[in-house]
Amino acid sequence: MVTLQLPQYFEPMWKRVFILLSFIVLASCGYRAEVAAEESGVLFHQGLKMFYLGDLPQAKDCFKRVVSRQKDNDAAFYYLAQIAGYAGQWKEAEQYLQKALKLDPGNYWYRLQQAKLAVAAGNTEEAGLLYENLWLDNSDKTELLYDRIALYMDSHKADKALELLDTLESREGVTESGVLLRFNLTVDRDKEAARTILREYAAHTPAPRVLSHLGDLEAGDGEMEKAGEYYQKALESDPAFMPAVFGMAEVYRMKRQFDLYFQNINTFLAYPQVDVRMKTDYLKQILETRTFVATFQPQVDTLFQNTRSAHRTDSTLAYIYAGFLIQTQNPSGALEVIKDNIRYYPNDYHAWYQTLGVIYYLKEWPLLCEYGSKALEIFPDDADFGSLYGLALWQTGQLDQAIARFERILSLLKKNDKTNKVQTLSLLGDLYHEKGDWERSFSTYEEVLRLEGQNLPVLNNYAYYLSLRGEQLEKALSMSQVTIEKEPNNSTYLDTYGWILHLLGRSAEARNIFRQALAYGGKESVEILNHYGDVLNALNEPLMAIVYWQQAYAIEPREDIRKKIETNKKPGQ
């Protein structure tokens, strides 16, 4: 190995280089610390911006990066605690806040946040102690009294809340909000004393809210004249005070002065600043009073129109109004309302669901084809929308398209989705039969019954279609018997069972079954009346048979029924 020997004159130069390098390293470390602090400041302000813009995930990311660089940044820990609190992550919020308090234990805002987090987490006793200690150290901050009063109210400690309210009013004077708060704290214990509080305040300060509250109390006791006087005083002070307008409307309604009632309630409903949920709840109550709606149908319609003028884009209101229009025999108006609503919410699932539901209820099949197709453009694999669209295709005679739609639905269903599978197969079985493919229809019904052995509509249809072909009548009778055992008052099921009995040569038994069917609504059915006529004719009762055939023909003048009537008529009849 060769060792390198440096000349002596080189050593001082080497030392100077080492010192210089050391200085550069030390200087660069200081520079990096300054840069880190500057970066943390930028991140903190970015976090604040995101926090107040409502982008909490971004804000949280910024503040976490701040505390990873600056372990002593108490403000960043404070905001992290707030963000965790908003998300209901109480343990995490408490951990962040404790770090902030450790760095600045006397900070008012940190301590206040600690108390508020305790309230939000349901730790009432802990919150009470924290607020009490905070008040002792900050007795100039009267806003703490509001929080403490609210805490005592939630804990049903009215006496303590009233004591604090006395302190608050000694500092800030008697206010309207304070009077209403005192009323709420007193009314459960002494109703008359609570009213006196409001009356005394209203005597020298005619505040609309207090006067309206007094009106509500009188109305609740059935004192409509007194209630009206208070509402009128409230409106003299503020003609646009909507609680008093509403109260006045109810006074007129109770007094059966309906012209004045509608005048006031329309003003209330047309006012945009009143919460629309309050209005829709009220309109629902009106619709439940059917005699009122029947008597004042045009006026009720005006109530809806005025409400919609204030809340044109509210879906709930639109659906209630559409229901009213259907109830009052105005289906075209209902369709216009829901079509208008879908324009505001073209990509909203619930809006489409309601819209298709109304169209289906009204049996507007071409329109359901149109809107069902549009809904499936947005929600292409939705089974409910696909089924409604398939039914619309079926009802408009587009059997091939309907079959294709239901077969597609079937292919999209999960293996364990038994309910939708049974429903879809049942519809396909009916469609195959209508198209004339009875073999496929019957095999589909068999598949349904393997999944759900007592599916009554399928048992009935399968049995009836077998009877039409005159095949496996005993099997058909057995299936039909299940349906009438389960639903003995179903005229359709009774018709199928009676008809199969007749085909089996048991017409006397069938007659009794058809009598039951007629008793349970069968008199409105062409098929039941026609079948019963056939049974009676087989029992050698042609005159009675003609009576029932004629009833069937009156409902639906079919050629096959007319021929039976003519054939069995005796000369001179």
C-alpha cells in the first residue's frame, strides 16, 4: 500500500478550507430553517383559506403539513381540532386541542373550543365545568352566558339558567330574545307567569314576535278573538311579519271567514323567505281534509300556485301539487308540473323516480315510453326504470322491444336478487304468452315457481293459460286452488278456478264459485260474466245464461258474445 504524504505548507490551507466548509454548512442549516418556517407560514394561510371556503379536507392536509414542520404551531392544532369536531371525530379533536392548550394554556378561544367540543360529544357535566372556569377567568365576555344558559336548558336546569339570564340582563338590559328565553324557561312550571312576562314586555315594547307569540297562546286555548287582537297589533308594527299573517289566517279559518282566510294564507305561502318545508307540511294537512278541498278546490289550487311562485324549484312541493291535481281530476296539469320539475333536476334519480311513477299511475303509456327512455339514458342499468319502460313498451304494443328490455334486466340482476328475478320472469312469462310463444311462457312460469312456489299471480296465469289450451287441467286446477285458498275474495282467481271446474265437467261446482266471484266485484268483469253465462248454459239454464251474456256484452260488445246470445234466444224473446 502506498501512503500519500502531504507537504507541510499544505496543512494551513487545508485547515482554512475546513473552516470555510463548516461556515457554509452552518449557514445553510440556518437558511433551511428559515425556509421551513416561511413554507409553514404559507401553508398555514392556505389552510385558513380552505377552512373558510369550506374545503375541510384540503384545510386539514395543509394544517397537518404545518404541524409536521412546526411542532409548536398551536393555531394549526386548534384548526385541526375544529375540523375533526365537524366530522364528529371527538377523540381526535380532543387530542389536537390538548396539544394547542399545552402550547398556550390560557388561550380563550382554545378553552372555549374545548367546552364546545364537550357539548357536541355529549359530555354535559364536563362542558359545564369548562364553561364555569372560563367564565371565572373571562367575566367580561357575556357571550359565554348564552352558551351556559343553553347548556342548562338542555340539562333541564331551569333555575340555574334563569340565574344566568338575570346576570345577562343586568349587564345588557332586557331584550326581546331574553324575554322569549325567560318565557321558555318559565312556561312549563307556571304558564300564567310566563304569559305575564310577555304581556308586560309587549305593553311598553310592541315587538311583533312577542305579540305573535301571545296570539299563538290565545289561539291554543281557543280564544280566537283575543288571538286575532294580538296578531293585528303585531301586523300594525310590521305588516310583513309572516308568523302573524299566518296566525291571522288561522283565526279567520276557525271563524269560518274563508275569504279573509284565503287572502292571508296566500300572502304567507307566496312569501319566499318562509321555509318551504313549513309550507309543504301545511299543504299536506289541508289535503288530508277532503271535504275542505272538495268545497274550495279552486282556492286550494291557488294556494299551490302561490307557493310554487315562491319556490319554483322545490321537488317536494311539485310532487304534492301533482298529487292534488290527480286527486281533483286534472291529470294533464299534474303531468305539466312533474315535467316542469324534471327540467330543474335532469340528473336527479329521485326526480326521475317520482316523474315516472306519476306517469305510470296515470297510465300515459306513450309518455312513459318517452320519459322511460330518457331516464335510462342517465341511469342505463336501473331495474326499476327499465321495468317501467318495459311495461310502457308492452302497453303500446311493442312486444319484441318489451321482451328485449326485460331480458336485459334479467341479465343485469345479481344472482341473489330473488325478488327482482321473480318479478322480471313473471312479466316475461306473460309477454311470451301474449306473443304466442306458449312453450317458452310455460317454462318461464315453471322457473318462477321453482324460486317462489306460491307466487299467486303466476299460479293463476299459468293455470288459466293451460285451461285456454285445454291441457293438464288437473294440474291447472291444483295451481288455481292454491290461489283461492290464499285469497278467497279475489274475483280473478275465483274466475280461473270456476272456469277450470267447468272444463272438467264440474259445472255445478263452478256455479257456486262464480257466484262468489260476482259477489266480490265480478259484475264489472266481461270475462267473469261471460264465463258464468257459459256455465249456466251448460247447466241447461239458457235464459239466465243470456242475462249474464247480455251484461257482458253491455260492457264490451264482442262478436263472440253476441253470437251466443242470438243462438240461444228463443223465438219471440
